[in-house]
Amino acid sequence: MDQGTLVVAIKRCTTVRDLETIQAYMIRTNFTQDSFLLSKLIESYAITLPIRQIAHAYKLFSWTHQPNLFMWNTIIRGYSINDSSSLKAIALYKDMHLSGISSNSFTFGFVLKACCNLPRLEEGKMLHSQVLKMGLDYETHVVNGLIKLYTTCGRVDEAHDLFDEMPERDLVSWSTMVSGYVQNGCSNEALVLFKQMQAQNVKADEFTLASVVGACGDMGALDLGKWVHSYIDKEGIDIDIVLGTSLVDMYSKCGSLDNAIRVFEGMSKRDVMAWSTMIGGCAIHGFGEKALKVFHAMKSANVRPNSVTFTSVLCACSHSGLVEEGRQYFNSMSLEYGITPQIEHYGCMVDLFCRAGLVLRAHKFIQKMPIKPNAVLWRTLLGACKTHGYKELSESITREVLELEPHSAENYVLVSNVYASLGRWSSVSKVRSQMKHKKAKKQHGWSSIEMGFVVHQFVMGDELHPEIRQIYPMLDQMAKKLKQEGHVATTIDVLHDIDEEEKEHALGFHSERLAIAYGLLRLSKDSPIRIVKNLRVCADCHSVIKLISSVYKRDIIVRDRIRFHHFREGKCSCNDYW
Ligand code: ZN
Ligand code: ZN
């Protein structure tokens, strides 16, 4: 056999055995010095065999006297395929560098992938500077690898700078940047970029579309989400389980449960994730009975519920006040399905009792839990103590919470609110100084509203929005109207020990009110105002929005961190439990 025949033979191998036979033949016939054949053998072991044999490949590689660039690239690539072997890929790259072989753009592609898998920012940065040194920063696939690395490591700004400066972008560049934004919680940026992508006529693939659908859900961008859905239909893209489930999720998060149900019912196959997403969708809208109906349909379809399903089911019971049903489902988890309840399931139960006003039962439940309660559970109970007036219990829980999570700003806010409601201002200021001292970080609240495919995001006391000069007078007008209707602000949710007027002022500027004011200004009279907020809506804003819905005769739909609130004619769908 000559070299050419052997190459063909190697390519045809499907098992280690086949390859070993050829290797033995090469040894007998003195082909072992043929570096081209050797490199093909290494490639077969490391990459092309149906069941890859990286250890075999490495053995062969290390026996090779002076591996060439192709061999180095192949072995690095082989190790970069799995997360668990990626460290070895990076180490090999360093060896290669030391041995004086200079890398090419393929090498960077493979080793950057290894850095993403782990992920390793420091090594990635070193690679970046080598890429620049070698002038490879015009190679699209190398820059794509760098963008992926930076987004994976949470450095979206660096990634975006690279993306901006690219002389040529391919579909991978766009899709990596869009999904990178989504993964880093920058959903709005992802949507803006997706629109640019459309403007430049770049056809999106399924992967990008799934990311965009997710971003629309996060931002509550219903119009854009609908547009993406019709784009998917128009392009004839197959709606598989993953894309279908993300559409169901998007529609329910955007407040359009009807559409979510329509997509769900149109899916030809549904797995446990698809069912659980639908149940969860009904739950956040407060349709507990409907959620349980879907759950029973799931069981009839012989799909076995998992722990995620039960989180949705219990959440449904909790939002609809179905205490006994919730308790039964909770018990059935371990008895019927052998699923050990996790902390989130216990959390749902505590939530269920608390919403129903059964504060002492919730407290007992926490005390009897077989696993250690976390701060979230205690916070839920603390919130219920406040609502239902259990002042003494709340003080003892306060200590538990601070002990468990000394660095969370949320706790300090909650705790100082407890003290504030008791009128103990000296304790409030003590907690505040502790908070400053421990540098607890408070998550910043924002609210968004979609208008003509653009998502407008507001923060408290916003001054950056281009139309802010029209928005504040609108807020003043709203405040006047509300006062005429006899609204008095509930100020206990405000952290600071400041005088009443200032408190009221701060409340008036909560981000959701800016978004609602903007909606009243710009949306036509008959269209509902849809708001998404990243935190829980405060008690005062909740009662204000109820009032706005009747004074301005508008439907207002707010999705906060916990659930949906449909405000209409002065009432909210959550019945004031949220
Ligand atoms: Zn508020
Ligand atoms: Zn509500």
C-alpha cells in the first residue's frame, strides 16, 4: 500500500481496532516516520472516530519526534471538545508555544474554545494579546472565539468592542454577541442588536432566535416577540421542543397566556420541560386551577413530572390560595414520585401558608423542615409577619436572617423596614450603618415598557430618558389626580429615616411609575399598559396602580419578580397577595 491508499484506509476506520491494524501495518512497513500519515492517525483517534479515543491520540502524539503544526492543532482540538479535558488543551498550547512552533488562526480557535469551556479569562486575555501580535485580529472565526470568551466570562463590554471593530461579521459573530448579551442579563441590548442584524439582512438561525425569544420574555417585549414568532413561521423554521418551549415561556412572561397556550397546543411533541413551562406560565398569571388542569393532562399523557414541575405546581397553588391542594401535591412528591423536596419546594410551601395568612403554620413548617431553611424562606415569613401584624415573631426572625446572610442588602432593607414599622428609628439607623460598613449591594430596580418595537427602560428618579421632560409633568398630574381621589402614600416600605414628604417623593419616582406615566403619554387610549419590573412591586405602588387603572380607565399589566398583576377598574388580579 502506498501513502494515498493508507490515508483513504485511515479515513474509513470506525473503531480503535481498525486503526490499530493500520498502525501495525505502518510499523511493519516503515511508514512510522511519515508525518503526514501520523497526523491523519492522530486526527482519527482524537476527532473523527464515532467514539473518540483521546488517550490513544495523545500516546501517538507524544511518541512523535517533532510534531508539526497540524498535529499540535489536532491534539489541542481533541482536548478542547470536552469541558473536563479543556485544561489539558490549554497546557498543550503552552507546551507548543515553548517548543517554538508558531500557532495559526486554527490553533487560536481551538484553545479559545477550551478557555470558554472552563472558563478561563486570564489565559484568554493572554491569547488575545498574542492574536493582536500576530495580526490575526482580522480573522473572523478567531474574533468570534474571543467574543464568545469575553461574554462567557461576563465581560460583555469587551466583547462588544471587538464586535464593533470587526471588519467582517458572519452569522456566528452576530449570534454569539446576541446570545452573549442574553446570558449576561442584557436582554435589551440583545434586542437592539437583533434589530441591527435584521437591518443588515443577516438571516438568523434557530440558535439566535431562541436567544432573542428568551430576551423578549425577559423584557416583556410582546410585539417584538410576536414579530420573531412570525419570522420563524415565515422562514419555515421548524419549531422543535426547545424553540416551542421558549415561545411558550416568552408569551407567558409577556402577559399573553392565550398565545402561550396556542403555541403549546400546537407542539407535536412535549417533554417535561415544555409541560412544566406551561404550568409555570398559568401559575404566574394566578390561574391556579388551569395550572392544575395542565398538570393532570401531563400525567394522563404519561409524562413523569420532575422537581421543576412541582415547583410550578406548588407555585400555582400558592398564587391561587389552594392551601390543601398544595399540601397534598407536596406530600405526593416523595410518596408517589420518589422526588425528595428541595429548598425551593419548601419555599413554595412557606409562601403558600404565608399568602393564606397562616403565619404560625408557616413558622411551624420551617421549624420542622429536614433541611436547613435559607434566608429566602425566613424573608418570606418576615414579609408575612409584617403584613399580618406578628411584630414579636418578626423580631426573632430578623436575627435568623441576618445571621444567615450577613452581606445581602435585601435583608438589611427588610430588617430596617421591620424596625421602621415599629417606629424604632435608632435601630433602623444602626442597621443602615452596618449595611454601609459591610458594603452590602442593593440590586437596582428598573421597569420597562415596550413601544413600537423599542423597549424603554426606566430606573428610579430617571433623568436619562430622552422624553423625561414630558414624563415628570405627567407624574405631577397623576399625583394630583390621585390626591383628589384620596390616596395617602404607604411609606413603611421606604428604607430611610427621612420625613414623610421626602419619603412620598421617593415613592413617586419608583421606576414603574415613570414607565406607566410614559405609557399614559404615548400609548393610544384603548391599549393596555404593559410593564415589566425586575423587583417586587412595593405596597404603595401597588395601591397607586390600582387607583390609576380606575382614574385613567386603563388596563395595566405589571410583571414583577414574582408574578403578574392585571390591574383593572381599581382592582388587581393578585387580590393583594403577591
Ligand atoms: Zn414602589
Ligand atoms: Zn397585584
